[in-house]
Amino acid sequence: MDDQHLLRYARHILLDELGIEGQERLLSARALIVGAGGLGSPAAYYLASAGVGRITLADDDEVELSNLQRQILHTTDRLGWSKAESGRRALLDLNPDVQVQARVQRLLGAELDDAVAVSDIVLDCCDNFATRHAVNRACVKHRKPLVSGAAIRFAGQISVFDLRRDDAPCYHCLFPEADDVEELRCATTGVLGPLVGIIGSMQAAEAIKILAQMGDPLVGRLLCLDALTMQWNEVRFRRDPGCLVCGHR
């Protein structure tokens, strides 16, 4: 690290649990963020501000006026931009030292597989079950830690699936894939703006803990927030030995 790094990340370096070694791990890390919307916005901002060296933002959507109530990566003067490119601009304005790759696409198949394979951590910030399960399968295959968040209306949740561990459950263990699952969308049901900020920020915190090798990540624990009452509930769960995705471990 040079003097500018020492100054920029001084408040992290002062933390005994993180320190210079942890900060150097962040500087050399590669993060994939799937979704540059409500959850991906705060998650990406905090990873970039923390100095995560290489960040890939993947999103095939464009910035719309209705996004700006909660998707803080984007601005009114970037309406019509791809969210990935708009996010890249925001992150480089915040921290020009990080490398940000914008993937203007919905990652699928081999491209998703390749993107996960070269990442140190994956953040699931998308808004549909099909993508969540595809990301989970790729993370299981390549044994990459996955930080998953979700938010709708006033309800949010977050968990970590550290697939480097043989005993860790995967996303499918907790939410088995099914064709008859009712999928709620913000566009039709609404979502409280600060709620995605809370969950997305927590995703960044969990990712930083894993990359810096500190603390106790949310493995085997699902945190659920009711923002109307501001009450948290924790659900503990285990790996399903019969899981169709990770059971072979």
C-alpha cells in the first residue's frame, strides 16, 4: 500500500480485526455483484469505498425514473443508461483506485460460470429466483462464497453460503427450486427505499468480513427484518445432505 491507500483506508486499518493485512486482502480481491439495482447499489458502493480491488457489476436493465427512489448508484442525468455502466461511473467517481467492469447483460450459462470462477466472492443482488438459483449452482460448482440478500415491501433477508466449506448449506438447501413459487416484484408490490439500503449494506459487510478473513459470517443463519416494526428474527438452518445442487459434497 502507498501513502494514499494508508490515508484513504485509515479507519479500516485502525480496526485490530482488519488492519493492514486485511486491507491488503481487500485490495487484491475480486467481487462479482449480480444486479445493480436496490441491493446492488449500496453493496457496490461500500465494496468500492472499502477498496475491493476488482468489482464486476452485471445487470441487463436500464435506469428508469422509478428506480431512483431506492437505487442510489444512479442519478437523474443518467436516465436511460445501462445500470451496469451507470454503476461503474458512480463507483469510479467514489474511488478511482478500484477496477470496475460493467457487464451489460443477464449472466447465464457459460458466461455466468466463467464470471463466478474468476471471482473471490459473489453477491446475489438480483430480483428473481431463476437467477438466484443459477448463481447458486455456479458458486457450488466453483466453491465460491455467496452473499444473498432480498427485499420486498417492508421485509428483508440476508444469509451467507460459504461453499468453500463441506458442511455449509447452499441457497437451494434453504429455498429449494420449484416451478410453483409465487414471485413478488417491486414494480407491482412496492418496496421501502431504505430497506434495500439496509440489506445491501449488510451484504457488503458480510463480503468484507469474508474477504478480510475476520468475524463470523452468516453461514447457516438467515436474518429477516420487518422494517415496519424494525424487528429482526434469525432462522438457523443446516445443509441438506439430499440437496440436488450441493448434495454430492
